[in-house]
Amino acid sequence: MIRNVVVGVAKDGVTAEQVEEALQALRDLRVEGLEFDLLAGQDRGLRPGNASYCLTVDFPDDEAYRVYDADPEHNRIRQELFAPISTEIRRIQFALPDHH
């Protein structure tokens, strides 16, 4: 299993509602023929200097991630909703250990 983690920092003046709109668009995203588990949320402000939002998406394998990454609607959400509100977006994909 592959976990994709995305951490972003919102630009000054961006509202929590704008961030939530972008996150909800990803929560609502469906990619034909692909199963994935997505969790997303905004920072709770418990420590200074934290990022603004984060999401994790679990995929069965690398190929499933590649399909998600290339999906046109996914890329529209990134370009139209996340890019305009973010100063920085970092990603990592890593293999989860097998749980038997």
C-alpha cells in the first residue's frame, strides 16, 4: 500500500472557508476504476509555525497513485483551488508496512 501525504501553507489572507472548499473538492473526487482512501483537514493551531492543511491518500500500489496523479479533475482541483491559495505545497509518497 502507498500513502500520499500532502502538506500545504495558505497565503496570508486566505480564509478557512477557502481552504475547506479546496479540501472538500478532493474529498468529493471520484476517479473511475480507482479505489483510494482520502482524509483531509486544516491545522488546529496547536503549535506555532504549522502548515495550514494536510491530506493523506492511501492507494493499493504505485500504479493507482499514478492514475490519481494524472486524473484531469484532480489536476483541475490542484490548479484552480489549491495553487491560488497556497504559498507552498509539499508531497511525499511512501510504502506502508504490510499488516498481517
